[in-house]
Amino acid sequence: MITDIQLENFLFMQKADLSFSKGLNVITGETGAGKSVLLEAVKLLLGKKSRAGIVLKGKNTAKIQAEFDIKGQTELQKYLEEAGFNNEEDPDVLSITRTFKEDSNGRIFVNGLITTASLLKGIGPYLMEIHGQNEHQTLLDPNTQRELLDKTGGSQFSAKLERLKEVYKTRKDLKERLEELENKSQHAAERIEELEAIKKDLDELALSNENEEEELKEELKKLSNSEQIINALQTSLACLAGSDETSGATMLSYKASEQLRKVADYDGDIEDYYKRITDLYYELKSLESDIESKAESSDLDPERLYEVQSRLSEIQRICRKYSTDFAGLFELNENCDKELAELTEPDQSRNKILKELEQVNKEFETISNEVSKDRKSLAKKLNESVSHEMEHLGFNSAIFEARLIPIEACSHGAEDIEFYVSLNPGAPGGPLRKIASGGELSRVALAIKKVLANSDHLPTLVFDEIDTGIGGKTAEAVADSLRSLGNQKQVLLVTHLHQIAKEGTHHFTVSKSVVDNQTEVHINRVEGESRVEELARMLGRTDEDGLSFARSLLSNSVANS
């Protein structure tokens, strides 16, 4: 639920800092005082697109900041964590800030991290729902109406709906595979010819070693430079072994060793030199032997060079032909074998899919029928409950019906849902989207939300214009329903009626003044005598009798008793 909201230089409001609580939070004020300011701020927090004129005249920036208590809202917390915007210090608190500039785009922060309006739109459905003349379109949407009915089914019905979606997807995938296989069968002969041509190329290439290409390249490098390698080895060997006329490095190191050996006993340092050069001599002798062996084993082999070059050339040709690399040829070979098996044995593959599809169709039909049966039962209960609640809200002999409209079975079942209402005795009923006006729609929404309060986990509801065109007993009934709903959810409500205002758990007033030819809007929480005075103003009786009557209304209200 929303706990705090701060407004700064927003529309006509210079500064406001409001704290909301559980229960029914009512907002009242003179017509045109600016009650819509708070609602506009809430809509922007939920991701509504910004517009010009939001910044208070004469100021550079405006700001809205709000905090929400999201304790127990595991789905929202998971959504924030996956998006990387969870509150690490306190996961139960969500902070949203929007700043606005008159001459440029503002910024959006969620838990202190900058983000976009799209994230707010994703968060919004977890936080609150607004019911007003311009926000009821979602209630009129058949998908929303189906979801509202389905929510009354509880966790067991929800699990059944999830299984229906899973089976529908499996069924769809199998149908697509079957269709693909049948399409392939129509062109099987042509495709088999293509695949056999590919297989012929690959078989002639005789693929066996996935490292062959790299090994051939390494061998080619040696063969291409074999003459240079042999010359280098022989020259190195001559330097080490020497010749008949001159001593090589190996013999010279031996002679140096012999000279030092003669005097090693006389000086400790010389003994160390002797050991080191002796080790060097043996190392050079070993190296000389290795180089000699390598030189003798290395030879020029033009035939092998040609073989390697030819093999690499053929590999590269086939790779170019099929637009792949050497490793891809092995994958291509495997895929060809697999596809040829399917094409040469189409009946076996087709029969296997048909058998799977038959089983899935049976399960889909069974679950779909169960869902339809459950929906009929749920709709009957919802119809009775909402009709009763609507009658309580001033719709005499009102009839509500969640009508099941048969459709071809899909992922959500074999029916769509359309809410039908008959609001007045003798008047023909019809779809809610065609029958109800703005004020009536608000009351129908209240009736539905009242009935669904235990099924719907949304923490906060916002109502605007719910009191349009009502008064007397109907107003009292609406007030009673709102107060009761406030016992289960946090409700924010803009109202003009004292019957509703008196039931508020918390009461805020909106007032407007003109200072230095500039309009200013103020929102304040009223308690005690200030609230009495606001109720008296709403009654149109601000004298002592009016104040006394307002006190009696508050003292007798259920919310304040």
C-alpha cells in the first residue's frame, strides 16, 4: 500500500507531504479546488506519460516522491529483484520518484536507481488500481473480465488454468511439427535428391577427424619450409660439432672444462666454474645429438606437400559450397542423416506425432471441459454476489451476469467472458460496456471489487467520481460498502458527499487560493474540529447547528465509533 507521497512544485501545488494508512482515505474539497492533482500524481507514479504544464509556473522543476509498503507482496518483490531494482536495505519498502522539467525530459527513480516509465507500467498493476471515468476501460475489456472471474476460483482452479496453457502449447507445437512434416513429405523426392548430393560430397571427403584441418595446416607449414628447416639444422649442427679444421662449440666447452679442472683444487670459485662448464658441455653434447637426428630425419617431400595442399583445397571448396567451416561439415553431415531418416521413413515419424497428438488432445479436451464446468459454477456465485451488492448500492432489482460465450478452445479455455448488467427494473440488460455511464460504472466496479476483495491481492484501490448522480440512501449504501472494502484493502477516494466522507478512516481536504495572482492548491489532513468544519462545509451548513450535526455524523459513523 502507499504510505507517503510528497509533491513539490507540481501543477498548482507548491509543496505537500501526505501520509496514508490502511482503511478508507477520503479526499474532499470545493468543486474546482484541485482534487484531481493528487490523482494525476498517482497516475504518473504508475507510468502515465508526462505532459507540458506539470511544473508550477515560475519554477524550474517539479517532483513526486512516494513510498509503498510491499511486505508480503512476493510477486512484486520477485519482479523488482529480477529487474535489478529491489531495495537491498529493506525489501518491504518501495520508493518511486519522478522529476519533471518544463524544457526537457525529467527522470524516474525506483529505489534510488534511474529507470524508465516502462518499468513503472510493469510495477503499477502490483500496486494499485484506479477507477474513474477515464480508467474504467480495463474493466470493460473481456480479457480483464475473464481474469476477474477466474480469480474467484482460488489456487486449485489457477493450477488447472496453468496446466491448460501448458497442454495447449504442447498441442500447438505437435500440430506445427505435423504440418512441417507433411509439407516436407510433399517435397520429399526433391529434398532427398538434394540431401544425397550433399552426402556424396561429404562421403567423398571422408570426414573422420575434427582436428584434421588444423593438423594439415600445421604440416603444410613444415613442408613448405622444409628446405629452410634442413639448412638451419645443418648449420646449427656445424656450429656445435665443428669440422676437421676447426673445433665446434661442444669441443671448445670441453677444452675450457679441462683447463679449469687442472686448477679447480686451488680455488673454490674456479671449482664452481668447472662444474658449470662441465654441465654445459654435456648439455651441448646432448643437443648436438638431438639436432643431428632431427636433421637426418628431415627431408624434402614434394609428393606429401602436394597431397596436403590438395586435401586442404578440397576441404575449403566444400566449406565454401555449403557456407560453413570445417567443424560445420560434421554438423551438416549429422543433420543430413537425420533429415534423410525422417524423409525416407515419413509414416513412422508421422504416426508417432499423431499418437502423441491424440493423447494431448484428450487431455486438452478434458481440462478444457473441467475449466468450463468450473467457470459456470464460479459465474453463478459471482452473479448472485455482485447482483446483491449492486442492489445494496442503489441499483434497484439490478441483475449482473458473467456470461460465458463459447469460442474455439484456446490457451485460456473454450469461452470468453462478457459482463452483462440490467441496472433498472424493466430495462433490457446488455453488455456492461454499452449500458453503464461513468458514475454507474464506478459503482459496478465497487460492487465487483467488494465481492472479489478476498480473491484479489491488489493492496490499494483508487476511486474517482464514484458518487456521481447519487444521494440519500444510495449514498449511505455506497459509503457503507466503501468502509467495508476499506477493512480489507487500502482505499483512496475523491468524494463530494458527506455520507461517504464521514466513513473515512483518514480525511484529507483540498483547498485553493490565489497569492500574487498565482493559483495555489493545498492538501492537508484534517482531524478533530477541522474535520467537523469540513463536513459542515460539505453539508452547506457552517453555522453552529451545522457544526453540531457534523459532530453527530462523525460520532455515529462506524469508522469513528
